[in-house]
Amino acid sequence: MDALAKAWSKAVRTAFPGPWRPGLVVREVGGALLLGALAMPLEAGSDSGLFLLSGPCSAVLFLLRRGLPATVLVLTAAASGWAAGPLPLLVCAGWSAGARVKRVGVLAGSFTGGFLLMTAVGVVKDIGAAPVKLMIGFSLGGFLLLAVLPALWGRYRAQRRALLDALRERNDQLLRERVMVAHQARLRERHRIAQDMHDSLGHQLALISVHTGALEVDRTLTDRQREAVGVLRLAAVAAMRELREVVGVLHDESTAPLPAPAAAATPGTGRTGGLDDITRLVESSRAAGTPVSFSEAGDRRPSAANVGHAAYRIVQEALTNAHKHAPGAVITVALRYEPDALVVEVVNPRAPEPVGVHAAGVAPAVSGGQGLTGLRERARLVGGMVHAGPTPEAGFRLAAVLPYEGAGGAPADGAGDAAAGTAGGAGAMAGIAGAEAWLLDTLPAADARPGARRWRSPALGCALGGLLVLLVVGGLLAWGVVSFVRAADEATVKRSVYDSLQVGTPQAEVEKRLPAGNAFFTKNYEGSGPTPPAGAACRYFLSGETTDTWGEDNVVRLCFKDGALVEKEHYPVKS
């Protein structure tokens, strides 16, 4: 029982698909009642059973056309071949099939099957009443006009609605992508700010901490001065800790990779941080009392601006880490110009053990864990790599290999600043440009760009189809008129021919002078007129002589018996 109930529920949902909103219910019920009311008067001249069934059947089929458009079309076409009542429904069924049947094969099959059934039923019903080819032609013309033409219009409306929905959805997607791209650009900028704060301010604060640490052990200062220097050192350490927290927050809120590093100014100098500024970093550390050795090996080669800036930041971060984690240790900075890359190396041994009364008061080093990660990202963006790790002597070594031309073959110093500064903006706009490409290609193009996709309205194919249908219907109508006139001539005997016929003339000779005849025009006149001779076989024709009375035709009757003409009659009959 459950399976039967589920099957019934599924069948109902298929036949009457929802959602059934109040407006839709009113429209569907009103349309069903209207078609039922139109079908019954069209069957007024038929038998009572067909008259009573035409209205309810049309109403039910109208309600089923949304869920079963192909089935309703075939049934309505077959019924239209037998009676005139379903003809208004055929228009609605063709519209629904064209709009709702998505698969072209099913659509073509349903219309072909509907036409064949409509023609077959019509020919079987009226066999002998008219030439078969004439019946097929009129059936084809009627089906094209009442079913195919509305289907083309419904197809156009459905495709246009689908296109507008797709364009609307695409527009919403583009708006969402614009918001995402803008958000990612903001995150990249926050990441860049965090990295610059870490590299520049962190280095300066580390130098302040080193300077104050050296002053704390200066024996020429008084206790009050040492206390003030200690407060200054603790303030620098606290500022370092707060800076690390802020940088950590900015990094946590941005998961986007670093943009291409633009050249930044060296704090306090206003100059761009590059290879030439590395000596200033060394001098700043030496001025703080830290022994730093600096060496360059190889022939200096021109390098991209972002490569020089990356080397500057790597040395800056390495000196900062050495100041924090190995205060007082000798730091070695080396630049080696290899044939294909610049090698940057910073090494420091283990920090010496603090001595004196201030050894126990040394504050622990503050580390946010972002420095080495940022250095690796900077090196990656210029096509290089960074290695950092302890040395066998318990010290620390940081080395980087940076190609001279950078990752993208940037120009030499000074020429790549503008390109590096705009790399982030270009990357941010790339997403928008790619997202808009589809929409721009599908909209009407104002220019005739070679190879560009042209936008075509769905109305074009439907209009061509409708024009073809009208041309076919017009051709069939013209052919039908010509065939009708020719058939009428075949059923008409001219007055002169009638007068020349003599009673007693052999039947074969008489039939040579008569037209072929057509039962479509003379069927209703059979049995009319005076009583024919007993045992005679009579043929009926229309007379070529018309009457002046409206609704009256002249009929010619020729009767044959024993192979000869035994009677000819010419009389008027009410048509």
C-alpha cells in the first residue's frame, strides 16, 4: 500500500507540478473553464455524446499540459483530427510543448507524432469525401498554423526568459566577485603593512633595546641614570611585544599571499631600501655596540629593484634576530655575487653568557614567529629561496639565494619600481577582468572585433522558424486553392456539353466528353431531383450555368442503362 501511495503521489506531482500559487491556480482554472466553454459550441452539430465530452476533456487536458506537455500535444492533435472542439486547446498545447519540452528530440518526435495522428484520424473519418492529398495538405497547414507557430513563440519566450535569468545571475556573480576582489586587495595591503612594520619598526626597536642594554652596563653612569636606561629598555621590549601582537593580528586576518614587494624607504633616511643600503644597516648595528663584519665577494651585477629590496629586508631581519637572541655576539654579513644569483648570508654564534649584577634582570627575547615566514615569502616572490637554521657551534645561520632578474624578469635597478608598485593592483583586477569576459562576449558588440563572439538573440531562430511556417502555410493555402478550383472544374459540366448530349448515345462516348467528376462537390446532391429510371445508374455533376438565387446550385444528372444514356436532367437544388 505504501508503494502504491508513493507511486500515486509521484504521478500527481509529475502531472501537476507546483508550486501552485494563488495567481497560478486562478489562471489555470480560468483557462480550463474557458477552453471547455469554447470546445462545446464547436461540437454543437455533432452527436450528443461528443458534445458533452468535448468540454470536460479539453479542460482536463489544459490542466495537464504543464506537467505532460508532449503527451497532451499528441492527444489533442489526434482529437483535432476527428472533431473541431479541441482546436483551441491545440494552440495552448503547442505553446506549452514549445516552452516546456527541453530536449529537441522529444519535441520533434511529439510534433511529428501529433501531425501523423491528426492526419490519419482525419483521413479515416472523411475517407472518400475529398482527395486524400487535399486532406493531407489542409491537415498539414492547420497543424503548422495552430500548433507549430504557437510552439515557436513559446520557445522564444522560454529561451528569452532563461537568457535573462542567466544574465541576471551572472551579474550577481560579478558583483560578488568584485566584493571578494576588493576584500582580498585589502587583506593583501594589511599583510604588506604588517610585513613592513615587522621589518622596519622591529629592527629599530631591536637597536634601541641593544643600545639601552649597553648603557645599563656602562660603569660611568650613576644608579639613577642606569635606572632610567633600564626603564627605557623595558619600554622598548614592551613596544616590541605589542608590535609583535599587532603584526600577528594583521597576519591572522589575511591568508592571502604577499603581493610583489614594492621598494620601501629606509626609516630615517628617505631612501629606497636596496643593496646600497645594507651597509647602513651594518653601521647602525655597529653604532649600537654590536660587532658586525661585512664582506662582498664577486663582481657586482645589475639586479631588479625588488631583488635588492628583498636582500635588504633579509639582512635587516637577520640582524634584528641576532640582536634579540644573541646580544653581544659577533655577526657576520656576507654578499656573494654568483654568475646567476645573489647569495646573502648572515651568521652569528651563540650569545655570550651575561655577567655582573644585571645578568639576572635580562628580559627574554620577544618573538612573534612571523619574520622567517615573511622572508621566505619575499624570496619566493622574486624567484629565490631562504634557508635558516642552527650551526654546529650552536649559533644561527640565515642564507638566501636571489636571482638577479627576479621571478618575472624585471628590469634593472630603478626601472622596476613602477612595475613592482603596480603588481598588486594588476593582480587584484585580473579576477574582475576574467569574470567580466563572459558577459562582455555575450552582449551585443559595438565594434566588429576580429574573432569576437557575437551575441545572438533567441528571437532569431524562432523568427526564422515562424517565417518558414508562414511560408509553408501560404504555399499550402495556394496549393489548396488551386486544387479546389481544379476539383470544382472536374465536377462541373458546361451547358454546351450538356446540350450536345443525346439520349441513346453509348455510355463510353458520353463519358469521353464528361469531366472526371469529384464526389466532394456532388455527394450532397445524390438522390435529388426527379425519380430516376428503374435500374439506371446515375452520375451527378455541377452545372456550368449558375443561378441568380442565393444558396441554390444547378445540378446535372445523367443516367445510364444497358451501356447507353437513358436520361439527362438539369435542375436547381438548394445547397
